[in-house]
Amino acid sequence: MSDVQNAVERIQAQFPDAIREVVEFRGETTLVVDKGSLVEICTFARDTEGLDFDRLSDQAGLDYWPEEPRFAVSYELYSLQNGTDLRIKVYTPGDDPELPTLSGVWPTANWMEREIWDMFGITFTGHPDLRRILLPHDWTGHPLRKDYPLGYEEVQFSFNVERIDDQKPYAKE
Amino acid sequence: MGLTERDLINVTDIDTDRQTVETTLEELRGVVSDRAYSGDTMLLNMGPQHPSTHGVLRLLLELDGETVVNVVPVIGYLHTGIEKNMEAKTYVKALVMTDRLDYLNPMGNNLAYSLAIEKLMEVEVPERAQIARVLLAELTRINSHLVWLGTHGLDVGAMSVFLYCFREREFLLDIFEMVSGQRMMSSYFRPGGLWRDVPEEFYDTVEEFLNYFPPKIDDYERLLTNNPIFLERTQGVGVLPPDEGIAWGASGGTLRGSGVNWDIRKAHPYSGYETYDFDVPLGEHGDVYSRYQVRIEEMRQSVRIAWQALERLKKAKGPFISDDRKVVPPPRSELGRSMEAVIHHFKLWTEGFNAPKGEVYVRVESPRGELGVLLSGDGGPKPHRVRWRQPSFSNLQALPVMARGHLVADMVAILASIDIVLGDIDR
């Protein structure tokens, strides 16, 4: 725990105005930062002696609709040498959400950012190859947003057999 | 360019085809090298339906003759929207969906999710449940490695290993069925402990398996480890340098094959792993053969942990699930005697427990690597966001690093050694 506190203090000392908040919950520390200094903070965390966050464990998108700022991306940093965990969270507003890419800092962020683009619609500026990864390339919409419906298939009973049959995509003659 | 000129032969017939091909080729402009556009290298689809791709994975190979210049994995053919689906269900109902992520490690997924809920809701798990969790997680690890070994052997050409591994697996699936009623999608670990206590015949069956299995690992080693054909196909193939492995987010056997000593069971023990005695095998060269050796040894270490867990389980008395009634439903026998039990039962079955606002990240060691869950609660009964950090997703991302410059046949061997499961990747 003291390693994490040490890391947080050093990052706060280096970037005093970029850190919005430090949250501690269930033994985990989250740094909420400004998106402008995200790349610098992550490079600092990776390269500094004593912090050594050489691994990006996970990058997740979150949707807090209808609160603003709507989207957040949470980065789980991990140091293999020290065994410390740190979470960095960045918020971005709902209209035209955009964040700088971290694929230059950790190559593993490449596909993770593609997935967040696919599922949430958050653009990552500077990403070498921002295409859809899990959904077909011609899909419209971003499914993991809260205003995207879950969707389901209506059960075909005898009273609605024709209506559902009309909607089914049978092969054309 | 070369594509358009050839198409002038029969424009009307293949007009629509050219449209589709050109669109997709344009999309790949930053991804495949320029040699593909001039026709210098060939783009070959190792399509989603392929016996060697371990599921529905499409590999777009850029080939110069037989050598792979670049490989672009295209995923998403097994995407079932589990993460979105879990947001629409209460926490315990969503647990059933977790089996279906990495379908060769269903109990491991349950474990990760249950640990995340327990961390979020601050629920203590009794000792008996923790021991049973470790035992079954290790049996699941052996189960997954058997499938890996069988399919790996099959890809490389050793077809008899496949059926031997699956024969052993039947034994394990019988154990899972005895414990949870299901061979594969067990949903046995619940938040707070286990679904029900292990039955009487469990101890003898597991002991019989643990006595029967180690000679079988020796049999597989006798077939493969010093086999000259296997050595030729796997040594020196698909080397992943350790720093690249870490940077690309690889984990599990893929990373340990390169010599990086990182096992979450040792680094961040959960469920009592720090009290068990086991070693973490490491590979030396980072090639396919090292990863093979690492996983074979992991099977032996899993048997070792399972023995210790079984001995402890026989002696451990106590409840198999927590008695925190805010999270764990009361047993049916209590409902006839206690009003509070009925009220708790009603609340848990109609609305479910409410999780506090906040996020937790829990990581476990799945047979493939670091399986992580980011669970975000919003004060309601349904999870706000369940993000699954799946090991095969990042391991597959490192495939181009390992496969460039090798032949197509080597690429099949490399893909088998990464041990991917498409349910993991696509969710």
C-alpha cells in the first residue's frame, strides 16, 4: 500500500494541476486526471524509477448516463517489479467524446482502445488503426452506451406466428 | 492497383465483388503493408471456419510465398454481448453468464466474479468454501490445459494426444457434474462461498483422479517432449521477448514461457493461495516449446495444490457459504423458523442486494493468464459496468510479433501455443 501511496505522491508532485481527485475505495487507489496530461502522466508512471508501471492490465470504458461528464475510461496500471496497482481514470463529456491514445506508451492499449471505440464511441486521437473490433465493420451505433437498447428476440407463439415470420430474414427466392 | 486492372476482364459480373473487396482493402490500408496493394504479397484468409484457429478466429495473412509478412487477427465472430447483458441482470443472476466467457475455465470466471462482488460488498468467505474454491479452480486449470495440449498436438500433427487428453477430461467433467450438476457451465461459486456443499462421494472421486492422473502426464511427455518432429516444429518458433511480452500485456503461460516470473497466485494471492505450497514453472527461450513445457509443469503443480486442498477440505468443518444475509440467501430450512430469514429471502429474490457506488478490480490467474474483472456498482441491484479483462485478448494481440517471418505451418503452432479461447476474446 505504501508503494501505491508513494507513487500517487510522486505523480501529484510532478503534475500538481492535472490531478482532480484521489479516490480510495476497498483498498484500491484511483487517480482522476485531466485528459490533457494523460499521456504525460502515463509516460511518467511507466518510465520513472520506483514507479515502474510497465504493464497496462486493463482499459475499460464506463458510461454514467445521464450524469455529466458522461464517459470515463479507467486504466489499470500494474508494476511487475513492485507488485503495485494503480487506477487512472479520465472523464470525458457525452457530446463528441475524445481522448488521447495510449498505444504509444503501452502497445497493449491498441486493441483495448479499438474495443472502447467500438462499444462506446469514444475517439482516441492519434490511434494508428481505429476500427471496429468486436462488431461487424458496417455496424451502426455503440452498444455499451446506456441509451442503446439491449435487444432481444420476441418468442414466437401461435398468436403472433405470422407477424414474427414476416420479420425473419429468410433467403430470397 | 493490380486488383483493378485484372478486373477489367469481366466488369459486369464481378462488379459487386470488386466493390466489397476494394472497400475492405481500403480499410486495411494502415494495417497491411503496401506490398499487398501492388500484388507483391498475397492476402490469404485463414477464415473464421478453420480447424486450427481454436474457435471462430479470422487471421488475415499477408504471405510472401509461404512466409508470413504480417498477420492481422480479425475477431468478433463469437461476440454475444455478455457485458451488456450482465448490466441488465441482478448481480447473482448475472453470475450464470460468467461461465460462458472463457468456456474452458468456467469455475475460474465464477471465481473472479464472486471475488469482485465479495470485495465490493465486503463479504467474508468461510474457510471451507475457500479451500473448495482452490481445489476446483485447480481442477479446472488441469481441464483447460488438457484441451490445450490435445488441440496443440492435433495442430502440430500428433493426433493421438488429443483423444488421450479428452479421455482424462471426461473424468474431470464427471467430478464437475457431481459437484454442481453441470459438466461445463457450473456456476458453482456464488458470492459468499459455494452454491451447495460438496457431496459425500466427492473426496474419493477426486482422490482417485489425483492418483490416476500424474502417470498420464508422463505418458503425454513420453509422446511429445523428446519427439524429434515435435522439437523441430516447436523449438525456436514464435519467440516472444520478455519485454515485448510485458508491453503487449501478455500473461499466463505465454509470458512465463519467456521467463517472466509472474503468477497472480503468488503475486496477489486470493482465496488462501498463499498458504499452499507450489512452484511456478518458467520457460527459457520464449518459443513454442518453452510454453509447452511451462504448461505441462503447471499441470503437475496443479495436482500438487489439489492434493493439499483435498486434505484440508476433508478436515475443514464449517459453513460452505457466508452467513451475511444481506448478500447470501438463507437456507430453506431456516425459512420455516425465522421471520428475518423470510424477509431477507424476499428482498434477495425480488430486488437483489444493492451494491455501493464505486469500482473494484479483481484479478485471478486463469489457465490463460490474468483474468480481471472491473466491477462498477451504482447503488442499485444491477451492476453498472462489468468489464472483463480477458487474457486471450492481449495474448492474441501479441501474435503478429511472434509470427512475422515464420511459415504458415509455424503460425499454426504459434497460435496453438498462445492458448486462446474465442469466448475469452469476443465475450
